[in-house]
Amino acid sequence: MQMHKKHIALATLSLAAIAHPVHAQISSPPPAEASFTVSGYAVEGDNPLGEAQTQAALAPFVGKHEGIERLQQAATALETLLRQNGYGFYRVVLPPQDIGGVIRLQMFRFTVGTVEIKGNQFFSNDNIMRSLPQLANGSSPNTNALARDLALANENPSKRVNVTFRQGQLDDTVDASIDVKDSRTVSAFVLLNNTGTAQTGNGRLTLGASHANLFDKDHQATFTYTTSPTEPGRVHQWGGYYRAPLYDHGAMVSGYYTTSSVSSGVVANTINVTGRGDFAGIAVSYYLAPKGDYRSYLTLGLDDKHFRNDKITTLGGAALFPNYRTRPLTLSYTGRFQKQWGQWGYNLEYAHNLSSGGGNDNAAYGANRAGATTSWNALRYGFDVAFPLPAQWLFMARLRGQDSGDALVPGEQFGIGGALSLRGLPERVLSGDSGHWGNLEFWTPALAENLRMLVFYDFGRIRRHNDATLPSASVSSFGLGVRWSMGKQLSASLDLGHVLSGRSKLPAGTSRDRAHLNVSYQF
């Protein structure tokens, strides 16, 4: 069977879909108005669909027919079902036969002939092929699975992969071309910001290293150490983050560990610290087949968080509050959509605490928060959107939130304040069982090479159960920011925030103005 098109494209993948019309061939073409009865269909060839699914698609075309038009429609309906299930490289034809009774349909498939890989400098050909198992020689790629493989492969921060198809040199084959844009896989970096406190030093210095292709299998690892330049003996945050794709299963496995001597910060560029202690977690993300420009995945995770309170003592040196542990099991869904006009994404997460491990008991919970028990649940969510405006302006917005009907221990409360949430305030200055924060930003066009300014409005609200002292609080701020970079190595940001409302809800002595500085350099 010959292909009739020079270029083939797969919908939703920037790939070419094979457009091959179905041709009916009848041994002796009947008059246009000839009547006959079809009692069923027999599909010959390699059919990847189940028999029940196949016959269900053909059932509407059983019965009395006038001419062969509806026979052609039956073949088209089956081919449409194949494409919907990702079998875009299969074709259905109506072969020469006597009409009436059981109609034969023949199914053909195109297989991968040659595969050409172009542009890769830092990733081997074997690595590229392992990340796209659907392109094995002699296979007929499932377009849904291939789209998922591409989405998973492009999660690697050091490579971008795109696939196109063309007519194969041999009959019934397609040749694939894989275009790769990659960069160095090993890097070290230095981060400097002022997310600290007066007690532990305002500055934070982070040293880190990352590898994006361990074992030539796209395994990624990041390790960081954070301290205070002015109080190095009081601030120690160690962290590691590791993730590995499972391409044959369309999944990503990740894990982390961090230990912190202070109650806030970001470790390994990924983990938000919400208390002193030791924290670890593992998660499995399953990537769903993309639909057009929409990408999504499901994640099942388990965290173990041991919060330490031994530094909070009485005058006699005894711990004022006992250590406690949370062990939340989480299930989340993440979706992302990107078009030329902009992009948006969101996530929903449900967390349920598992009552196991030392300190994960009602006595420890109640001593740290009145009314808190280990039987807690929380719903967390996030939303991001960005799109260009006229005259090269840019609009960006973010929303993060948590809802819980339970009284939560401090480490699981939702916090607001700081450079990454509500600017103009110290880090995590307010926290509650439920809450949300949001950012609205308008970015100017480039004022110079890699230099832009922005104006922002931030807002947030927290709510606490069974807390007469501060049942709720709402705060807002606005300000100006600057973003500058030099290539991919050096970048800096500065935000000047001013608290507009809610100052009376803040701890005594909290300033209503604050600058947030962040500088990063990558080797």
C-alpha cells in the first residue's frame, strides 16, 4: 500500500498527521441506486482495537443500503475511531468484493522506517531514543502515547525535543526526524536574597549544583546549602531533590530531603520550608496524553515532616512545645495550556494526614495548636496566567490557596507574606488554616537589553478556626519591581512593596515598606 502524501502530521504534537483518503473498491460496481443488505463487517489485518469496540463503531452501518456510499462511511468511521485512540498510522480500505451479507474491511498500518536525530550536542542519540519509545524501528507509533512521551521528555530543563514525519523510503513506512535543542547538563549556582529575619540575619546565601542527565537517562538531581552571610552559625538548610522519568510508563518519580534550622525558605529550588526540622517526600506523576495545546498530569505523593521545637525553651531550658510530625498523603492534578496569545495553568491538591510516626499524635498536636488533631485534611490550589498586551507590555497573575475545615498545626498552615507571595511583608508573617494570596503584575516593554520594570498589586487573606485572638486577616500591598539578566548566567530582581491595608492585623513593629532583592549566578 503506497502513501499518497509527502508530509505527515500528528494533531496536537506539531507532527504531521497522515491524511490518506479511504477508497472503496467493488469488483463489479453496481448501479447507483442498487439495493443490498449488510448483515455485518469482518475486519482483516492488524486491528489494535478490541472486537467489541470495532463492531460498535460499525453497527450504525448494518442493514439495508442504497449504493456503496455508506460502506465508505463505515470505513471512515472505523478510521476515525482509530485516530481518536491514537492509532493515526492505520488506514482502513474497502477491498474488491461482492456486496451484500458480511462486508470485508482491510486494515493496514504504517511502521517507522528510519529515524534521524538532529541538533543534539549534550544528549546522546541513545538518550533521545530512550525518551521516545514509540519511535522504535518497525513500530506503528500511537500518537497519544507519543504526545505524552514528548511532554515528559521536554520536562528536562536542558533539552527540547520535537518530532516530524515524512513519507518513508520503503512502502508502508514513515521516516521520523527528531529535532533537539539542548544545553549543558551540569551546572552550579549561587543565590543571594534578603528573605531572612533580624534574629537570624536578613541575608540568605545559597550554594547549589544540579545535573540534568545522570546515567544518560534524564535523571535529574539538585543539591543546595543555604546559610546567612551575617549569622552563619544560626542558619543551616541542606536539601536535595531527585527525579527520574519512566518513559515506558509515561510517569515521573521524584523525591526530596531537606533539613532546616529556621522556619522559612526554599530548598533545592523546589521545596518550601514551613518550619524547623527534617522533611522528606516521594511522589509519582503520571502524564496524560496531551489534547491540543493542553498538558496535564496526576501526582500521588507522600511526605514525612518532622517539626522540631527544641529551640523554643523556658527559662529553665525545657522545650516549651513538643516536636510533632505530619505525614500527608496527597493527590493532585496539574494542567497547563499554552498558545500564541498566552499561557495559563492550574493545580488542585487534596491532602490527608496519615497518623503514623513519632510525634504524629493528638497529644503533640494539641500542645502546639489548641484543637488540632491528626485527622486533618486540606484542599490546596493554584492558578497562573500570562499574556502579552499591546505595545509589548505583559500581564501576569498568580493565585495560591488552601482550604481546610480543621484546626491545623503551624507547619501545615497556609502562610502569606514575603518575596514569593505578598511583597512589602516579611516571609510568612501571617498563617492560617485556610487562606489565599495573589499577585497582579504589569510588565513594561524592555527599557534596555534584558531590562524590564513592573508594577504589582498583591493581596492575601488567612482564616483560623477556634482562634479568638486573630480569627482572620486580610492584607494588600502594591509596588514597583525591576528585572534584569545577562544571558542565562546572571539575573537580578528587586521589588519595593508598600502595605496598603491590613497593617493592624500584623505583628507589632512590622514595617509597611520592604525591599525584596534576589541575585542569582549560574556557572
